[in-house]
Amino acid sequence: IADFTHVVETLLDLIRSDQFKILAEHVDLLLRSVDCLRTMVTQLEQDEECETELSNSLKSEFEDILNGRESGASAETQNGGEGDANDGHNDGARGWQIFFRPSTDILRTGNEPVRMFRELAELGELEVDVDASDVPKLDDIEADACYLAWNISLFGEATKEQVDEVFEWVVDDSELTIEAIDIGGAGLAEASSSNTSEDASSPAEPAPVVAESAPSQVVAEKPQTTAAKAEPKAKAESASIRVGTDKVDSLINMVGELVITQSMLGELGRNFTVDKLPRLMEGLEQLNNHTRELQESVMRIRMLPISFAFSRFPRLVHNTSKQLGKHVELELMGEQTELDKTVMERVGDPLVHLVRNSLDHGIESPEARVAAGKDEMGKITLNAFHQGGNIVIQIIDDGAGLNRDRILEKAIDNGLVKASDNLSDEQIYDLIFKPGFSTAAEITDISGRGVGMDVVRRNIQELNGSVEVESQSGKGSTFTIRLPLTLAILDGQLIRVGRDVFIFPLVSIVESIQSYDQMIHRVSSGCEVLRLRDEYVPIVRLWDIFSIKPDSEKLEDGLLVVVEGDNMKIAVLVDDLLAQQQVVIKSLQENYRSVDGISGATILGDGTVSLILDIGGLIKLSGVSRDEYKKHVNEDDSAAA
């Protein structure tokens, strides 16, 4: 691995210093080398034999590139060879004596002394003596700091410029002296003699010390994101999470506050009298506040920036656009937006499918874009931001947009809709989420089988989220995913129907109102709708859906809770509104079985179990489809006019 990465690093150094112009084929080669390194590291982690056939092949390609450049550099060196003597270099010099004391931060900046010694070894015979006098006591050592210095003797015909080039990236932050070794020097023969016998091992002597420190920086800085995605390791690491010390400190502080409050309440309990009741109530209020803060601190531990999910897409867009013969730029926004680790892990696959869909169906070919007056470079934007109690993720492309007529034609052919149906653009675009639906002319390994968009919506809904699409012909499409920040805890509104208590997610509630007869309209299909300002919202009786007995079946005797889900609103008839509180979500499927209209359950303060309502599921159970919803609104709107 070290031999392979050496040539890769050499090319990257040249690119970084603007000495080498990078081309598309070089990018592909570098990406293939990343894949190769990931495979090799994974094999070693699993105690398997490391395959080197591919790395040797790639190494040869890198060497061909470097040799092609170096041949040109040699010619320049030869042309300027006379200048070395004129610049004060000793024509009689047989080598260079170098003292090198790098900054303690050298490893943190991605530079490695071992690599420099290897480059020096290519210029001639090398003798290296390590100076460890500045190494602190074991307790004071920082794993990624360098405390070593080196005395280096380089024997050969290397020029000062060649030696300077080895250290050019660290010269400003290091103590460095380079002096010529005189041909007549008495120490030269001794040094040469000594070096001959130890040449094979000396350059590596400092290596064990440096090699212990250097990889910690390399792994932590760059490969951490990609190495974590190596398939065999991903599952093993999914059970762990990296937490910032600030979050741990906050948690410890909260526990300390709880201990203090508990001690105070314990003291009151041992010597309680009625006159101490105010202090007891104050202590209970403190306990309530500290418990809530502790809960929020614990939840923050599970929160990770969505950059962990976004990190896979630059490579995916690069490979897929190349495969499709398209030019696509990827823009990532809101990468530090945080969400629950479990939510992020489960949203990864839907995001991949939506991005691939935008690449295949959305972005046009370069020729088509130029013909349409666009830049041949298409653009896909991934954006994440918080909105209320949700995280919103958008996949935006500036492509051709959804083909309304093509989608409708295909839906009619598949029997999903009738030709006589009067559908809005929104309803037509929503058809792409139907199982088996595809407008692709041919099946490829990217799309065309009609499997995917329905799975995307189902997976998002299983996370109590929603996915919507907006599109403009010729301008592009936007897929919007809304997800809860966490699957473990939610702010809920307790409602009562008869003797049963249910919970609405607070973020789903639009408003709650007392119903009046003049606000209720009955449309031609027999459905009752609530006129809420300029909207018409279907009314759903919760007692009817779950077959329970309410206090009263009359609309005017109950309360209407207007909730929103799947981009629709319904007014749910309940008997009473109770308290608002945070509830811990327990999976009903794991403990019992999946129930339509129910997203989970929780245990209330009195020990009873309360069911958490799923708004999307309620809408389906009530029989209110989006088509019917639009139809009722239009009918009632016409009647009102």
C-alpha cells in the first residue's frame, strides 16, 4: 500500500503545486486508485491476503504519467545545468548534509517525513539518524504530533534544486539546513563506507516511529468518510456513533443537576411537613425541567450532520453522468444540517434513487441542452434544511422537467387512470410513484423496470415522512422529502374519543376549532367538508374508523382537529383535547404487528398505552384520495360561486 500510494501522492503533489495539468482521464485513474486502496485496506482489516495485481497495474499507469512529465523536466534541468555552478553550488560536491526538524503539526497537515525520505532515497544513497531528544514523557505525547528531528546524509549527484523540491511543502514551518558535502572531506569516506553496509535498512529506521503517527492523520482526515462505507465494515460500525465532547459535557452537566435535585427531594421526603409543600412543588418543577433538558441532550447525541449521507453523491454523479454521456455539476447545500442517525441511514437509498432518476430522466444530453439554449453543463442540487420539527431534503435539477403528456399517456395505457379523467398537473406528476410505472423507452441498468419510485415513497412513509414532486417543462424538477428529525421522541397532542386517548404529532396539527353547522358543507358524493377560510377540508370521524364509542356522534358536539399529511388536509372529529407532551415512541410492529393508521405507541404517565396516529394512514383509511379531495374542493368551490 505504501509503495502504491507513494506514486499517487507524487502526482497529487504536482497537481497541487500547479506543475501538472489534470485531465478527465487522470480523475478517473485517481478514483479507481481510491477504490483499489479501499479494497486493500478492507482485506487487511479482515486478515485476508492483500491482492496487489490491480494496484500494480494502476501504479504502472501513474508511473507512465510521471515519467512522461519528468522527461520534460530532465531536459529543462540539462539545459540549465550550467547554472548550478554559477549559482554557487560546489562542483566537487558528492552529496548533501541535511538537518530537518519539522513542525509538530506536520502530520496534521497531511505531510509525511517518510515520504520525503523515500524521495531523497531516489536521488542517491541515504543515511538517516533520528534525533528523539524532544520526545516528551508518554503521558504528554499527542498521537498525531511529531517530536522527531533527523540528520540526513545524501550521497550522489543530486542538485540543490532537487533536494529543495523534496522539502518545498514544509520549508516554511520547519527548521531546515542543507549543506554540500565536500569531496575531500575526511568524513565522506567513512560515511560512504558506513552507508554501503546499512543502505537497505537505514532509510527505514526512523520509519517505525513516524509510521505509527502518520497513519492516524491519514485515516482521520480523508479516508474516514469512504472507509466507513467499505461494505464489510459498514454493518459492524453502524452500531456505534461518534459524539462531540461538547455533547458529552452537556450530558454530564445535566446528570449533575438531576443528582442535586434528587438530593433535595430526598431531604424533603425524609422530613416532610405541609408547610414544605411549596418547596416540594418547586423541586418537582426543577426535576421536570432537568429531565426534559437531559432528554434533549441525549437526543442530540444521536444527531449527525447530513454530510455523512451526502458524501457518496459526488462519486455517484461523476460515474453515472459519464456512463450516460452527460455533463453534470453537483451542488451540495446545508451539509451541516443535523438529523437522527437512524433516519439518515434509512434515507440513503431513496436519495440515491432520486439522484440517479434526475441524472437519467431529468438532465438532458449536452446536444439537447445546447439546442434548448441552455449551458451544456447540467446541474443537480442537494439541499437540506430544518423546517418546524422536520428536516427537508430537496433534489433539484435544471433538466427538461417531467413530460406531462408522456406520463399521462403511459398511465392510461397501464390502466392507472382513464382518458376521461380531468387531472391536474400535480395529480399527473404524482403518478410516477405508482408501482410498476416507468416512461423509459428501454430498460437499462439505471432505469426502465418501473421499480423504484414507489419503493422510494414507501420507504419515506415508513419513516413518517412524505415525498412530493414539482416540475416545470424545460426548466427542471424538484423532489422534496420531509422527515421527522428523530424516530425516538415526538411532541404530541393528546386527544380523547370516548374512553380512548390517542396522540397526534404536534407538527401535523394545523389548528383545532369548535365546529358550527354553518361551517359544514355536504357535497354531492355525501362527503362532509369543513369550510376553513378559503379551503375545503374533508371531515373524518375517528370513532368511525376505529369502531369505538364516542361521547356523541353529532358534529356540533365535538372538536375538529385539522391535520396535514401527504400534502393533504383532513379535519378529524374528536371529543376532547387533552395535554401536550413529549412522548417516547415504541414500535407497534416490533411489539405486536403493523396497524394501518397507527405509527407507534407510547406509555402515558398513568401507565396506560396510547396509540400515536399516522396522518397519511388515516387519510387512506378514511377513503379520502387526493383525486376525491380535489374533486370535492372544486365542486364546493363552484357551488359557492
